[in-house]
Amino acid sequence: MQDCTAWRLRVISGQLASTSKRSAEGVVGQPCRAEAAGSSSRICSREEALDLIQDGDSLVVAGFVGCGSPEHLLRGLRAKYDATSHPSNLDVYVGAPGGKGRGVELLAAEGLLRSLTYGWLGLSPKLLELVMKGKAKAWNFPLGIMSHLFRDVAAKRPGPISHVGLGTFVDPREKGGKVGGAHQRDKVRLMDVGGRDMLWYEAPRRIHIALLRGTSADLDGNISYEREPLLVDNLNQAFAAHNSGGKVIVQVERIVDRGSFPQRLIHIPGALVDKVVVAPVEDHWPTMASPVYDGSLTGEVRAPSSSTRPLAFSPKRIMAHRAMLELTKPHSIVNLGIGAPEGVSVMVATHGDAVSRTCHLTTEAGVIGGSPVGGLLFGAARNATALMPAASIIDFYQGGGCDLAVLGMAEVDAVGNVNVSNFGPGCGGFIDISQTSKQVIFLGTFTSGGLEVDIKHGKLTIVKEGRVEKFRKNVREKTFGAATAGERSIILNKATICFGLAIPYLQVVSHGGLGNKRLMLH
């Protein structure tokens, strides 16, 4: 095994050295002037690129949580608006970009946005505040639907038609995905397709501008992603803008000479790219988590298994460990959600058995295998086996390819409905995954907001309950509809495991010294 690893490192080092040697003369590492990069008309200043955006345009913006944000372009767009009040009234479409005070949150200015259609905004509180105050119209769609929406704009289709979302808040019989009020126009319609209820999510007729990000651009505008942890929706977003007669603007960290990369490493062909802007280092961190590049997130190197730090003893560790014990089928396809489920990959790495370590851990961002990571890096994985566009893995999920999903929860009601979206950030990939996975595990504590626990001698003691009780008679919004769930769901709370749907109580089987009891929901 050591010989094999050493051989792999030698091969990778050789490839990187070869690439560097071929492209050294053409690299431009500072904000780019066209004359510095030869005769390419695509390579321009940020100001020239942003002048393409007009009042009332429809924009798509790349990024997934803390990865892949075109920070330099967004920062320039906000600065231009602050100085000139233009461009204004933009209709923006995003998947799940993050960045408190950074990234897409830079667009949180009254008048800059007319509307926002998004999958998840959990790391953009100012943007959420703008939406919740009604300063911009907003719709929240499942993250997978957003990925397919970009693809459908590119193909000039009317929008995704899917079973995903039935019985949840995006169903027009509930809220239709509207955020902030029912006065907004309907973008989701209920349809009968061959005798089956389906939802039609309306796609925009065109995308005027795509703001994207890659690693390198050659002089013909071909974009590679060798230092990006994720591909997400960049290609389909480029297709959507190009086929709409719009413009594709890509932020990169460097310009390289023609022929610097083999065709298999080019993710966005230059034929689709209108403008390329080289970002300064401070606006092009590898991820929002750190300015330091981590090659284990991109497949350049493999991190040793011993580098995974065990979780500290806490409710999160107990829940993650208990969820890991459900990984009993070899080679299962497993999705891990954001929040408490992030700990499952750590537990598999540090305490997993022979079976759990054969499972293929995945994320809706397009990663298969390796150890998915959390926080600002959520969606990426160290030592991943494969990487694909988000729309592709969502196709796989929606078709039932995920054997087990481990997801978080904010509220649960008496019949098993789950709410994670009503608190502002949105549903993300929760609906796509929870409705289609063969088995679903929800992780969460009984209360939140000030919860204090003590863990000693193998027992968990609640020192102080949190202010917010998660088990309610009725959830405020259905992100998971129990009526569509069958008997697939398990809920893991603290050190307990709760089974059951469509009953007025959940039977609690304790693993933390709390004793067996019925949990009456109020």
C-alpha cells in the first residue's frame, strides 16, 4: 500500500510539473490586462466585464457554501452599485452559495435585487434579512430542482417537471415555495402526468449573465478546475446564459498558454466564454474556509487517514456514532446532510468497522467517496473517489440511487413531518434527498438554543434544556412530508433512537440513560 501511494504521488507530481513547465511562459498571476495575455479579447478587467450587466438582467451566480464563489466579480458588482445605483433590479438565481459578508451576500443591497430564486442561503444572513423584509421577491426551490432549472434553461425547456416537492412547502397546495408572502406570482404548478401528480417548476425564459469561477483560463477562454473542490452547476449555468444570447463571465486565478491542459481537464469550453477576469489573491481563496490550498479536496494529493481528528464528546458525536451504526449494508450509497450529519463521516474515519468503511459517502454537490467535510467546506470531501456536476448526482438521487440519507432537523410533529426550511435559510437538497432515498435518518436534539449537557462515564445528563422545543404538535412548514415517506424514516435524538410515523407519539428507545418512554408531542 505504501509503495502504491508513493507511486501515485510520483505520477501526480510529474503531471503537475509537466503542466507547470508547459504553461509557465503564459501564466499571468495578477489582475489581468489584455495586452499582458497576448491578443485574447476575452481577457479583460473586472470593470469591463461588469459593464455587460444591465438594469433588470437575470443572473446566475456560481458557488456552493464556501466553495467556488466568484468573489472578485461579486465584490466589484456591489461596489459599482454603491457608487452608481446601477445595475439595479436584478433577478438572481443561485443554488447554495455561502459567505457571511462575502460571496453572494454582497448582493444584499436594497434596489440591487428585484428577485431571488434560491436553494439554500444558510450562510447569508443579510441576504435573508433583505428577503424576509420583503425588499426583494423570493422563491425557495429544492437544490436539485435549481440544478435542473439551469439545465432546462440551456435546453429551452419550460422547467423541471418532477415528483420532488409533493406534500412539502414547495407544493402549490402549501406555499408554492414563496418566501415572504402569498402575493408573489406562482412559479410552481401542480400537473397530472400520466395519472401521477407532478410539480412543474417554471424556468426563466432567459439568463442574461452567468458569473462563474474556475482555476485557469487559456488564451482561448477554455476554463479548467484543477484547484476547485467542486464543479457544481458551472457548466449548465454557462450553457444557460450562452443559449439565451447572454454573456458568460468567469473569474480565474491565472491565465495559461494555449494547449496547457488536455481536453479532459477543460470543464467549460472557451466557445461559451465571453469574458475572463483574473482575480487578486485576496478575492480568490481556494475556499472561504482558508486562504491555504488543500490538495486533498481536489484530488491532487491524498490526506493520510490519521489526519482526521476525532469528534469531542458531545450530543453531535453521540448522534453521529449512532447513525454510523446504521451503515450495515456493504457498499451502500450514503448522503450526509449539513449540520449534525457532518459528524458521521468523521466517525466512519475514526471508529468505522469493516462494513461502514465500504460505504460510499456522497454529497449533493457532486462528490462520491472519500470523507465529506463540514462547515464552510460542506459539499466537498477529502480523498474523494469521483467528482461530477451537481445535476448528475441529483438525477441519481431522484431516481432512488441513494440507499441511506442522514439529515438534520429543526422541527418534528406528531405524524412525522419535518421542518428545516421555515427558519430562513431554505431547504437546500433536503427535499430531493429525503423524498427519494431508500432510508432516511434525521439527527437532532430535543431542544436547542441554550441546551447544556454533561457526558460522564458513558451517560448523558441534560443540565439545562434549550429554549426551543423541536417536537411540536404541528410543524410550521413541511420540508419533509410524512404522507409520502412510507416506513423509511428514523429519528435519532441525542443518545436516543425514535421510530415511527403516522402515530400520535414516537417510541423512544434510549441509549443514553434516559430510560424507555413514550414521547408525547405538544
